[in-house]
Amino acid sequence: MKSTISLQLRSLFAGFRAMLVLTAAIALVYTGSLTLIGQFAFPVQANGSLIENSSGKVIASKYIGQSFTDAQGSALPQYFQSRPSATTDSKGDAMPYNAAASSGSNLGPTSPELLKLIRERKQAVAQREHVPLQKVPADAVTASASGLDYQISPEYASIQVDRVAKERGMSKAAVTILVKKYTTNRGLGFIGERAVNVVELNLALDHMMKG
């Protein structure tokens, strides 16, 4: 009986020691090493790929979307619009592009609520951009799984060029050049899709206007 208890205690202490060693190795050594490598080799990416204005104030992250709307949620006509976001605040109320609450709507493809939202969004986009309903791409009316998507499709960007150019007093050619500049191609030529970084594009437009 004593030998059995002794064996159990030894096994317990061995497991406890293993837990301490693994905790130190994974939580301290491993994460600490990755943090140091990130800070020295990739400082911008490791710190969130933040974008600062001329005063040094952080105004955005290169890889987190933003809403370009007024206080009532209406699209600001001088900006390219992002795709919808389904994130919420701490109370569960709508708060688009809330990086502290990354999430999708969790509405299924047969959800009447989702179908109604898509119809309403498609009509709103078609009216705003003066295009037929069939010209409105899917990413203009559906939210991403994260709710933080900073990119839109080149198709969605292209139907916004006329509006943005008119609002800013720019030529369509100049705006199109900027769109192409902030369009990324597929990874390795076949992974993912071509996409336009809306955050960087709108910041570049503002910078041009100030310049």
C-alpha cells in the first residue's frame, strides 16, 4: 500500500515538474524569443503595422479596416467605401470595425435577415455609385468573417472611381492610378484574390489633397 502511494506521489511530482519546465519553455523562452525576433527583424509588423500622421499620431493600421462614414452611418462621398462589418461593442450594439470584437454576423446563407440586408445594401450601393444592381459585387454587400477586412475587390473599387474623382475634383485617370498602386496581386500568383487596400488608398487621397 505504501509503495503504491509512494509511486503515485512520485508520478504527481514528476508531472508537476514537467508542467513547470514546459510552462517556462513555452510561455517564457519560446514567446520571449519570438517577441525579440519580431521586434528586431520585423518591428513594424510586430507592432501592428500602424500608420502615423505628420504629427506622429497613430491614425490607422495598415491591416485593419475602417468605416468611412458620417455620424449617421452614411457613406462619405469623397472616400472609397469598405465592405460591411458585423462587429459590435461591449453591449452587443453595432460598432463596425471594432478591433476588440472581431466577428462575423453568423447569419447563414438561407437567413431571411441576411437576404434582406443584402438586398438593402445592394440597392444602396447601386444608387450611390449610379450602377445597375448586377454591377454591385458580393464584397460590397457582405461582411467578412473577421469584420475587420481592410481590402475590397478591384471590381468594387472600380465602380467607386467616378464618385470619388468627382467629389475631390480629380480626374478619373488620377484616381485609377492610385487604385492600382494600392492593389495587391495574388500571393505567388495563385493564392487568394487581387484586392485593394481601402485604408491606404483613402489616406493617399487625403495626402494628395493636402499636398
